[in-house]
Amino acid sequence: SNGKNVCVLMLLCVPLTMMDIPGPCKHAITMDHLLQLKQLISNQLRTGCSITYTFIERKHLSVVCDVKATLPRVLELFNVHFKYVRGSGSAQAVVSIQNLILNIYSQHCIPALNEELEDTVVFERQYNESPVQALQRVEEVLSLYLHLITTTNTPVNWTCEDEYSSNLPPTVTQLTTSTGESISTDWASLWSASVEDFLSYSLPTAS
């Protein structure tokens, strides 16, 4: 009797461990988040005002290391410059993006920067721009992250110590797509195209 029970348990467990079950990181960011951000951009007043903030200038960074370096700056940008009346549509959009990033960290989808080993200061730049331009930078990096996690089914190496300390561009990355096809991806070529690919949607007029 005990032997039969063991066999049954083994038969039930082995297929489950072999299944490709997507984790929470695969769905941590969705098009809904980017559409909320696009709506927030459209809600900004075109008054000619500007804000001063620090953000990551990509330079030669791969998408992986650019996203890793930039997310903390997105949180800082929202905490300092984008505060709205509680309950308003803009306030809800800001909270949604903040919670998205905090969830990415809490689910260990992206490790926090190791400040002792991963110094991003050489890529930090102070910008003086309109709120719309600042939010468009956020839109770009979140779009790249969505593209990364939805087109890659192999583990992502988030170790960026070498890239942050190097003045040389990274090598071309080998990735496996969801169809199993091995491709060589120059992530820089995705930078200009990905935002339009993901955000070519019409939004309702802000109320």
C-alpha cells in the first residue's frame, strides 16, 4: 500500500516540475501599466514649465543594465515631481507605476543595485525638461522592460558590474525567443522602435 502511494506521488509531481509555468515576473508589467502612463502624459499641462531631475543616460548600456539602473530613478522622479490630489486619475496612475516597480523588486524580478559593486554614477545625468519629456523617458524604459520579459524565455542575467565600470559597448546578446528560435539581438536597435510598437494605441480623452 505504501509503495503504491509513493508511485502515485511521483507520477503526479514529475510532470509539474517539468512544466514551463510562468512566474509572477512574466506578468509583472502589462500593457495596462503603459497605457496608464500614456494617459498621465496626456494629462500634463503644456505650460512651458520645466523640472530638474537626475536620470540614466543609456550610452552603451544593454537593455538589461539600463532598466536595472533606471528603475530607482523612476521612483525618485515620481516621489519628488509628480504629486497629485489623492483619488485623481493622475494620482492613481502614479501610484500604479510606483507599485509596479516595488512589486518587481519584492518578487525579485530585478535585483536591487549593489551599490558597492554596481556604480552607475558615470551614466547619471541631470536633465532640465518638461514633465512630458520626463515621463516619456519613463515610458521608454518600461516599454523596453516589457519587451524584454515578453520576448525572452531564458533566464535574464541581471549582473551589471562589468557594464557599469566599462567604457566599451556590450557584446551582442544571444537570446531564445518564445518559439525556441535562437537569435542575436542588438538591444540598441530596439530602443527607438519598441515604444511605438507597444504604445500605438488610441486613448480615451482625459476627463
